[in-house]
Amino acid sequence: MAFDWIGFFEHFGIPYVTSGPNVAEGNVYIQCPFCGGSDPSQHMGVHLERGMWGCWRDRKHSGRKPDGLLLAILGSRSDVARAKERFLSSSFVPLAKREERREGKESLRLPEAFLPIKAFDPKSGRFSRYLRRRGFYPVSAFADNYDLRYCHYGSQAWRIIIPAWESGRLIGWTGRAIGNRYPRYKDSGPELKETLLNHDSALLGGRVLVVVEGPFDCLWVDWVGREFGVRAVGLFGKSVSSGQASLLFRLKRRFEKVVLLLDADARSASLEASRDYEALGLKVAFLPKGVGDPAELSITQVMGLADGIEPFFNGSKGV
Ligand SMILES: [Zn+2]
């Protein structure tokens, strides 16, 4: 009986690598759960067929049976038992076969551990309460619209999963902690920075496209603004990557105006970079005084984006 590690990693959306300069044949690598945040990349190797596992950074992080590693990832013995029940299989699938299967696919799939958020489902209660508290209403319609998910265990435990679709393909996702977990957002991988959150809705066009930094800023401005022709896309950070720039360039034609709305704290950093935005033909706007990020804007202020946008351009560099 071999433990189906790849199936397990995929089920929980745990990033893994199967090829690269330091990857030995027949192994997969993940971030070492014992080293945690101090493992800057994937140093935990697992031999798929023989099952032994070990960390390159610390020899004590190793074992021969899946249990120790599973416990470090899942955090509870009952979850380990459940995982073993599901992923211990007598039919071992060699890595090459896996790769073939995966290449046939058009896009990623959302891991099965990510479940839809429903307002009246008690299992997603903490998640819908979080959304309601942030002003998203009605919760089921909102979560449905952006295909938001929740997760109870694994590496995205107690996070709201926000998937990023581009032309119908799932590129990746980020998990927003609903408690005080660090980091606030946990991305599926670097490919996320090459796409725009909410890209496919923005393809529908409108009056104003608002480009924002954070995923929840994007969801808020888009959800309350879309009735007024305001749509939003998210950058997953404070810079515009080349992939994002070319997507924005194509989206521009579908709107009367494109505005880059920056967080108050990003002000200086973005001013430096604003020449890139000029090249893209984006107007740079700043939030009104006292508003920390776009998710704190009132509905009236979002409506204002579609109309005069007067308050937003106070003190702006503009283009
Ligand atoms: Zn380690």
C-alpha cells in the first residue's frame, strides 16, 4: 500500500514541485511543514513509491511512514486517520502518468477540500459571518458570483478561497484568513501575479474599470459598483507584472476609463512606479482622507467612481 501523496497535495491545494534543478527522480517537494515559514522554498522531499520523506534543511524532519508528515501538515490525529483512509491506495500511479493526465487538462481544478460558502449551511457559518461583517450581502449570492470557497483543514484551513479565472481557465487562488492567521493572504503560487482577479467579469466591460491591490478591495468595489457600471480587477500586490499589463491593455478598450486606485500606504511606492501606469494609460487615483483601502469605501463613494470621481483625484498625480 502506497500513500497517494500527489492526490493528497492536490486535494488540499498544497503547492508541490516534481521537476527542477534539485529534484531527484521519483520525488516530490513541498515546503517543509516543520520548518514552516523559515523554509523559503520546497525543501521537504517525499519519495512517491517508497514513501520516505525528509527535509534538506534539517535531518530531524524525516521519516519512513506517512503519519509524521501528515500530522505536521494537518495538525490533528483524526485528520491524519481520515487522510490515510482516503489516500492509502493499492494502485500506485507513477509520476509520469500523473503528468500526462495533468497536461491534458485545460486549467487547474479547485481542490475538493474547498467547499462552496452557503449562507444557511452551518459548516460555512463562520465564513458567511465574516463576509456579512465586511458588508457583503446577500452572502450566498455574493459568494456564488465570485465562486468563493471555504476550507476547514489543510494548508488553507480557516481561509476564504478566492479563485482567479482567466478566459475560463482557473489560474490559481488565494486564501484570506478569517481570523488572525499569518499571512493574511496565502497564494496558490507565483502564477497568480501574472493574472488579474475578476478578469472574466471585467471582460463584460462597463463605464469605469478600477484596478486595486488587494483581493477583498477588488471584490468590494466590483460587488457594489457593478450596478453603476463600475467593475474592478485585483493585482494581488502593489505592482503590475508584465502579464497583468497585457491583460489590462486588452481590457482598456471595454471601458470609458481605467483608474488605478491605490491604498493609502502604497502611495509613495506607487508614485515611483507610476510611469509604468502612464504607459498603460491608467489614471492614478488616491483614496479619500481617512479611508485606508478600497474595501472601506462607502457605496456612495464607489458610485462616485462612475460619475465625477472628484474626491478621489484630490492630491493625485493624475495622467
Ligand atoms: Zn524542515
